[in-house]
Amino acid sequence: MKTFKILIMILAISIALYEQVSEEKNIYITVIAIVVFMFGMMQLSAKNPSKNQEKEEDAD
């Protein structure tokens, strides 16, 4: 599932970059691609523990 999300994110960023270099820029496609990329980043980074989590566990 992680590799699928990474592939979708790479595809979304590729589409956004392609839209930026094309002559007729479609802002809606660019915005949707960026939203998909950010959502994917949020999903992937949600599983990483915080740097402060270890300190909080030691304090308890």
C-alpha cells in the first residue's frame, strides 16, 4: 500500500510540473495534483513517531 501511495504521489507531482511548463496552464489540474500530493504526504508521515514522543514517554 505504501508503494502505491508513493507512485500516486509521483504521478501527481509529475502532472503538476507538466502543467506548469505547458503553454495552456490549467490551474485546476495543478491544484488537484498538489492536493493529492499533500494528502499522500500526510498519510505517509502519519505513521512516523514524533521526535518528542520518546521524551514524553520518559516523563510519564
